[in-house]
Amino acid sequence: MTTNLAPTHSSEALIERLFGAANAAFDIYTIYIGERLGLYRVLARNGALDAKEFAECAGIDERYAREWLEQQTTAGIIEMSGGKFSIPDAHAAVLANRDDPSYFAPIARMMVAVGGKLPDVVSAFGTGDGISWDSFGLDLIEGQSELNRPMFIHQLGKEILPAIPEVHEKLSRPEAKVAEIGFGGGWAAIGIASAYPGTTVDGFDPDQDSVRIATENARTAGLGSRIRFNGIDGAEAAARGQTFDLVCAFECIHDMSNPVAVLESMRKLAGEGGSVLVMDERVADTFTGEGGDVERFMYGWSVTACLPNGRAEYPSAATGTVLRTPILEEYARQAGFREVETLAIENDFFKFYLLR
């Protein structure tokens, strides 16, 4: 993911790029329809179906079903043979199986959610106002939760945390305690509690929809007795006077209006012996204009969602999605930390930091 796009100074080339982008957008829209209606799961579960059979299995209108199937075939997402439609196994892993590490379908929910708020973003550009995360709707909240789920469930507790010796040692102790700031759908807490059976997790997030969703996810996972999700802002979590063996924040510091206050709270929650772990976006340390596909992706989210969300409260640091390491280091210094260590953990989208 290192493609760099330089201006071509050619009208024809830009038109071609926009035409391709429009087709890609239609793929997102139709994947959204398929993901929300469970259409990919119907194909994965039943094998090859004609349009009538597919509509019956999916419980949808046959004429709409045919148009969707033909569009998906034309887009190369599903395939047709002998008048019957099917989904290749590799594509089913991405679009139908939420337990597969490759599952990526929820990106469509997130893209549609921010697309629906673009008129408000245009207005915010003029006023300087923000747009709160909850106003984007459940598609964004649930979409991000589901998108990060495979990593949190399959990698966080089994690969990532064991690769950090001081964290792994603490969590391997009986009755280890973890605090998570900004828990979203609760999957990180679930991943930690599953991997470390003696651990309890307290989550802090002011979004009530996230509290409801995460609590249900923990209950369904059979971990409701060891995980508690609190509707409390991360900056206020330390007021309880508790301390924890690990205090973590996964992909949320860049969204916060006052990240220094949250990091200061995390430092207090860790006390004298706890570890503070932050995961945020994998971007370059400085802006060069040649950040590649991942940085381009992060700037897209920043313009349409994360920067507006960060400006929804005042005063605001107005960080945006592209949280570069030197900026995090400065926030940490202001919060009372003396050191930020960038961990040698390979991940296409995220960097991991230990704050001391």
C-alpha cells in the first residue's frame, strides 16, 4: 500500500481517475446493500443460486435481487455460470465471514455513514464547527466496531500483547486489571479477557450506544462477569481513584477534543506500576505529500469524520486522523509522561506505543 498519486496535469487522466472512483463508490454502495441484508452470507451458505432462488433464500424482491446480482458479477465480486450466481471462497472470507481475519465488509457501512453527513461537513468548513461522532449514526459506530473486530479477537491477545514483555507479564498475573479508554464495540476488551483468563477489564467511553453494543457483545461472548463498560469520558476516569496493570486506548486518541487530558487520566490510572499502551494510525512522522495509500486513506477519514468529530467540543486540539508520532509525543509530554516508545509491531494500519 505505497501508491503515490502525483498531479498528471492532464484533463483526460483526471477524468479517467474520477470515472474509476465513481465505479469504486458504486461498489461500496452495493456492498453496503449486500452486507446490511446478509446477501453475501446467503451465497456463501447456499452455493450457486439463480436469481429467483437467491431472492427466496434472502427474503428480498426478485427484481432487485437480479439487478444486484448482475451488478456484483459485472464488478467481479461474485461470479455466474449456467445462469446461477456464486461467491468465490476468497471473497466470502472478506464479505461474508465476520470471524475471518480478512473480513472487511463493514468498511461499506462506514463510508455510507460519512457520505450521508457530507452536507454538514461542507457547512462545518465554513463555520469551523464540529460534528459529534454519534450524529453520524449507528452505521459508523457499528461499522468501525465490526471492522476492527477480527484484529482484536484474533491478534490482540494472542500475538500483539504477548509481543510486549512488560504488558504480557502483568496480564499473566492472577487478577490483573485492565482499563480501556474509548472501547467502541468492546472487541478489544473481549480479546484481552479471552486471552488472559485471570484478567478483568473496565472500559470508559461516554457514547451510550457503544456502552449498549459492547455490553451485549461481552455478554454474548460469555465474559460479562469480567468486563464492565462505563459511560464515562476517558478524561474523567481517573476520578474514581482506581489503578490498573494496563491502561490502553486503541485508535481513539486522534478523535479526542482534549487528548492531553485523556492521556493525563491514563497516566493516573496506571499509577506507579501500570503500563500505558496507545494504538493509533500508521502514518509518516512528517508530511511529505507522498504518504502512500494508507496515509491517503487516513486523510480521507480525517476530512470527512475524525477532524469534524474532534472539533465537536471546545476547546479542541483538532488533531484529525493523521496523528503523527511527534504530535503524540508532545501530547504525552504535556500529560506528564517522560518517554514514548514506538513498538516494533508490524501492522499495515496501526502503530503501537508504550508511554512511560
